[in-house]
Amino acid sequence: MTRPSPARRRTARAVRAAGDVLRTAAPVGPIVVVLFHIDTVDGPHLALPLLHLVVVLLAGLGVDRLGLLLLGLGHHIERHRPDTAS
């Protein structure tokens, strides 16, 4: 098996970097939403409907899964060469 071209390695590295960024940022969104909806009047409590909280948490999981997908795609790009006609 031949080594991937430099352009292919750069593309794979960029896709993996995007996946890393998404995986790192995935928990930030739900944390920020919860922090902005803490109500301190009459004691601290969450002023966010439960359904909205569930949607925010699921969105965070979706972003995390997208990051995993991009990481896998980056590995795939670097390892597998396309079939080319010679």
C-alpha cells in the first residue's frame, strides 16, 4: 500500500481537527443554556421547562456524535485510497 499524498493527509488532518473541535464544544452549549436559566429568586432553581432541557441535552449529544463522525471520516480519508483508472 502506498502512502497517502500530502494533500490527502492535510485534508484528513483538517477533518479530524474539526471533529476534535466539535467534540470539545459539545458540552459547552448545554452548560451555557443551564447557567443562563438559573433563577435565584426564592432560592436557586432552573427556570427552564423540562422539555426544553431535554432538547438542549439531545442537541449536545448530536453535536458530539457529529464530531465522532468527522474523526472517523478523517481516519478513513487518510487510510483508504480511491480506485483510480490507470
